[in-house]
Amino acid sequence: MLDGQSEIRVLAFDIFGTTVDWYTGVTTQATEVARDRGVELDGGELASAWRDRYLPSMNKVRTGELPWTVLDELHRESLDGLLEERGVANAFDESARARLVRAWHRLPAWPDAVAGLAELREHYILAATSNGGFALLTNLVKAAGLPFDCIISAELARHYKPDPEVYLTVAALLDAPPAEVLMVACHNWDLGGARAAGLRTAFVERPLEKGPHGQADRPGEVAVDLSADSFTDLARKLADLRAGV
């Protein structure tokens, strides 16, 4: 557990699900693209199925089955398979598929994200730390108006979380010992990877991360240094620790 004597200099934030609402963003854009193509498609179901292939697709890179491949390309491979399985592949040309892949570049921030980050930024270096490619994250952070100090994409490490190289790249690039970096995420697998790499960890609960019918990770399922229900709550708890409350 963190205490008032624990020096944290860097907060590394997961993005998909933790900082932005991928389910709503992808669902809305997929529905719009399908409508433009004259196709009946359940945007929410496609978004969920697409996200289900997120970790398995990256595991192909992590295990060496594939060489380093940026997330946009992995997303495209997954999308092609999903459209084929649903019998609508012929309705989506190259332009429509590219539009769908780029849906992940433009996702809405959770309501507390911008205000919480702004408050936290007064005391810490904030790094967007995601498996998204550098271009994807740059577009996403700009579109959502997220006040990060820097972007540290898995592309820079040429590894995907939860490989330790990603977390250690954050520490190395920001010249901070791993123990002075706090990984913030709503995913237990991410926090477990960060903890194994020597980082401190904070769980932020996002009950709707997987949509209204999905099962999001819950607090207390893995050991963490801090748990909060929003970025603003995280800011309050870190302020209390700095004050020795």
C-alpha cells in the first residue's frame, strides 16, 4: 500500500476502457458506417466481439507467432474476420474498413477523465501508456482533449502489455525508478503486469467499460497499492497521502 512517504513522480494511464469509453465510441461509429453502407449490423455486438480479439491478437506478437505489428493492423485483421463471419464482408469496401479501424482513434473520454487528469497533472507527470500505436494515441488524445504530458505507446517498446518491457520503457524514458511510477488501469491483467515489472499500481473502477451487458473487472481481485472509483477520486486519495492523512 502507498503511504505518505512513498514518492510517486509519474502516473502512467491505460487508455482503452480506463481513460476513454471504447464501447460507446466504437458502437456509435460502427453503427454509422454500417448505416452508410446500407447494412443492418449490431454495432454494440461488433464492438464487443472486436474487443474480445484484442488480447489474443496481441498475444500472437508477444509469443513470436507474428513479428512486431502495430495495433491498427491487428485491429484490421480481426475486423476482416468478424465481417466475414457475419456474412457482410462484401458490403464493406476498403474505405469503410479503414473508417472502422480508425474508430479506435476517436473515442469519448469518461466524464471524470479530463478534470481528474488536470488535477493530477499539477503534482505528477502524466503519461498515456497504451497498446495503441503512436499515431492512434496522438489522434485519440488530441480529439478527446486529454491533458497528458506525453504519450508512451507500446510501439516505442515494440512489445505489448503485459510484457514488462512496456512498463519499464515508461520508467526509462521518464528517468524514474519503476517504484516511482504508478500504473493506473481498470484491467487486472494490466496492473498485474505493471506490478511484476516493479511499478506501483492503482485500480480505477469502470463498471460500464464493456458496455451495459459486459462484465468489467472489479476492485479487490488483484493486489494493488490504491483503488479509486474515478480519476477525481484518485486525485483526492493521492492528495490525502501527500498530506499524510
